Amino acid sequence: MNGVVEGFLVIGVVIGVGYVIGRSGTLGASATEVLSRTAFFVATPALLFVTLAGADVPAVFSEALVVTAVTSSLACLLYVPIGVLRRRPAGETVIGAMASGYVNAGNLGLPIATYALGNATEVAPVLLFQLAVLTPVFTTVLDVLGERSMGERPSWPRTLTAPLRNPIALATFAGLFVAISGWQPPETLLAPVQLIADLAVPAMLLAFGISLNGAARPGRGEPAASLWSVVVLKSVGHPALALSVGAVVLGLEGHALLAVVVCAALPTAQNVFGYAVRFDQGVVLARDAALTTTVLSVPVMIGVVALLT
């Protein structure tokens, strides 16, 4: 239980600092956009590279990775018909789908895995799948949709090569290449990359906190049905899917089952908000989903730990 509380306390303090900065106007009116773009183009690619380059790839290919891949993909896909049937903009639907299955595995998942599950590596399969699959896929789709929203009709070759122009995807491929090849970059090369990588999470959390200043109560600034669809999928559907796939399909039990369900119960990552700001798609939905699911995930995760231990 202490790990759950500590993880939320850490991100809550940083978001609170961002909110104070927003109220004071210290960084100006463009602070949210500048911080988000810095995180997207500079810090997050560095973070992806150092994280994946140091990953023990064979170790994470486990049953937990199967649960993560299946349930995260399903949670994301389940939102798509909701957005389509409600005739929401395509970019917003993509953000809603991402918010439904992309969890806060980094700055919240790691401390919770350490203190509540006893081992930080429990969240490694989630991090690997999100960094290597979900992030490049979603950001590439948003990139293509962004070009089309500006009246451009990218050709098929340009669409297919979109990942090669995406800093997130390029960093992912580079990190995986290093991890799989076994090559160890020299420390003099990694040190500045790590220094920049350390900026990613604080920048996104501060930008998120700044955006809360003057924001409407969740559900007012965005059609409530879209928000609550994401909240239900993320806070209830995703952990329920993990419990079903883990216990029924793969026969997991005990600590192994607890780990995959706790990871699925993590709230929407603030990264989703950062990507929404970068591509100017579904910004309010991403912000409200991250805030609401973060609040709700506290009782959800406490309930999961109580139920499965």
C-alpha cells in the first residue's frame, strides 16, 4: 500500500508545482506548449533511447508481456468505435484510444512496482511494449492526421515512411538495436543523453500542472461521454481484461497475477497529454482523462492489492 501512496505523492507534488507556476504566469502563456514540445522532440527520444538500450530484452519476453500486449491493445481499440459512432474528430479519437490503454508506467509505475510488488522489473514488460509499439504507432498516426488536417494529402510512400521522420520512433528503433546487438555505447556518449532524458518526465508533469490553471472541471470542457468512456475503459476495463487474460487464459496466479493487474490499473500516462499538445488533438480529453484516472486509480489499485493478496 505504501508504494501506491508514495508513487502518487511524487507526481502530485510536481504537478502541483506546475499549477503554481501556471497561476503565477512565471513562464508565460506558451509554457505548456514549449515544455510539451521540448519533451516530445528532445527529452522523450533521449529517454526512450537510454531506457530501451539498457533493457534486458530476453528477460521481458514473458507471460506478463503477453498480458500487456493483449490487454493494452484491446483497451485502446475498444475506444475507437465509441469515437467513430459519436462522430468525434479522428485525432481526438486517436488520443482517446491512447488514453484508454496507455498507462503511467514510468514515473508512477516504477515506484509502485518497487514498493507494492517488491521489484521494479515487474513493470518492464509494460514499458517495453508501450515504448516499442504503442508510442511509435500512435505518434505516427497523429503525425499523418496532422498533415491531413492542414489540407495536405501525403502520398503512400510519405505515409509509410512517417516513422522515419518521427523522433519518438527513431529513438525507439535505435534503443532496440543497441539492446539486441549487445553493443554498449561509451559513457561519454550516454552521459549527455541521460542528462537530457532526465528532463522528459518533469517537463511533461510541469506542463500538465500548468494546463490545470483555469481549466474547467473534468467533463465540462469536453463532451462528458468521451471522457467517461475513457475513464471506464482505463480504470475498470483494462484491469478487468488483465485479470481475465492472466487468470483464465494464461493460468497466472499469486504474485504473477497481482503484478499484471496492478500494472493494468495504472492511470492514463501524462505522456498522452504531451502528445495531444504536440499534435493539437484532443488536448482537453487527454488532460481530463489523465487527471480523473489518476484520482480513481488510487482506490482501484488498493482494491486490487487487497483482493489478490
